Amino acid sequence: MMQTFTSRPSPMGHILRRGRVVAVLAAALLAGESVPVPAVAVEEGTPWEVDTVDGPLGSGRQNYDYAVEPGERLEDALTVVNNDPTPIDLALYAADAFTTDTGQLDLRTRDDAPTGVGGWLQMDRDRISLQPGESAEVPFTLTIPGDASPGSHMGGIVTTPASTSSGTEPERRVAIRIHLRVGESFRPSLSVEDLSVDYSGDPFGTGRAIVTYTIRNTGDTMLAAEQSVAVAGPFDAFRVTADPVDDAPLLLPDETWTVSVPVRGVAPVGLLAATVTLVPLYTDPAGSTGPLAVVEHSGHGWAIPWLPAMLILCLGALVAVLVARKRRRPAQQETLPQDAGTVAHAQEPPGA
């Protein structure tokens, strides 16, 4: 299925404007089968469209989904149609997919050198000119490296106006997704990394802990995740659970997603333990999403009760002073009589 969006020419291409017909660039696929994904409301008036071509590898496809092996080579094609009453001149390029800061799967811009699917794809041409109502097929070849890692790989083919009037103007792109499932490996896995706890609060009451952590897709399959966070004191005392946390978005293998969660009502009881619980979500080839084994990770931080601590320190210092004075007083009492006797004995006349 075609994806249309507008983005400013930046390395990450985070600014999106969805186009005429679009599907979320996200579906966990097994053995190269297609997974239904929800449609997204899009703007009208895209002057051109991109679609698949029926052939030996499939017909009536919305996107390109292939089950391949390392070292394999396959050939396919796409079609571009000019729906505009004026001629158009388009550039074509292949790009890798990535998850944006807003949690959407996107394709990188032409300024980003591809290292995955975008680098494995070669098109017969990188520019096309179409008259009003004209269409053209563009063949392409995918060559899977012999050392390609097993699992999901995502990319796509992007079409965009060959020239723009200004380098600062948004660039409109129409893309079509390409998903590869390399080998038969299926190893879904998520991890929690770099967990930290930052506490601030009222010295006379409870405060707020900010729990920050990074979710990493350590497996070979695209996954989303439900997540929850709790903070407790020693021996799980004064445990507080954060408000509901939004699901982590679909992440490609080895992608990360950084989260900061506020937990309110945390008591300043010294050492705090923050626990992050993830429920990985996998979408099967039939389009059903289900949970996998729970992932749990804990980290620690400090919430020092400064007012009680200062009172205890002051009380301790006072006690230490009183004890020191008490110890010095008997010593002085024992020393004074002995000194007086010694003086009197020294004053006795000789032979007395």
C-alpha cells in the first residue's frame, strides 16, 4: 500500500504529513506473510500514486513482503501513476525504515545512506517523467547479503519531486513498504536498559520520582509492549505504582525507545527500588496481537529524608558533646586532690 507524507529534509525525517492512501508501516510478519494493519486518515490531492505490480511473486499486494534466505536474489517491480493534469518529474530512491521520536515507523530521507533493505535494493532507474494520466513500471532487484542477520528487516521505495524550489520547503514523498523476513528464525525479545531514578519532593511529606529507562528490541521480530512502573522503599515498603503508561511503539530489531515516567506520592525512605514491567506484544500473520512472556527489570536511586536526617545528626552531635563533657568531669575531680597532696608534701620542712 502506498504511503504519502511530507517531511522537511532532515537526517531523521521526523515531520510527517500522511497522504492519500496509507497503512501503518508496522506489522510483525512470520514467513513473509502479510499482516492486516489499520488504515490512517490521510489528506486528499496527492498528484501521483505508487502501487505494486502483479507478477510471479504475488498479485493484488498492498505492500512487498518476502520470505528470503541470505544470499538470495529476487526481481520485482512497482508502478507509478500520474493523476495530475500536468506533467511530473519524480526521483526514486530506496531507504531503510526506522521508528521516529513520535513512535511511528518512517523511511529515512535520501541524505541518509542505507545500510539495510535500502542498500540491498537496486532500481532500473532513479528518475521518472510522466505525462498527465500516464503510468510506468519500474523494475527493481533485491540482493540479500550472505551475512544478513535472521529476522525482520524493513525498508521501502520513495518517490519525490525531482527538484524543489527551496531547500527549506517541505518535501512531499510517496512511498511503498518492503518487508523482508530473512530465514526461519523467530526469537522475539525485549530488554530494559539504563534504568535510573531521580527523586524530588517536600521534606515534610512525599515527593515525585522520575524513572527513566530504555527499551531495546534484542530479538529478531518487530514488537510493541505494554509497560508499567512502580517504586518502593526497602523490603518493598511504601510501594507506589505510576499512572498508566502508554504502550511502547513497534520497534524493529535492535531499535530503542527511551521512556521517562513520573511516579507521585513516593516517600523519602532512603534507598528506592524502581521496577519496570514489560509485556511484549506480537502481531501474528492473521493480524491478531497477543502478549509474550513478561520482562521485568529493577534499578535503584536515593530519596534521602533530609529533615529527619539533619535532626538525627544534630541530636547525635548533642549527645556526643554531653558524653564528652561527662567523661572529662570525673577525670578533673580525680586529678585535683592528688595535685594538692603533692604540693603539701613538697612544702614540708626537712626532717619533719
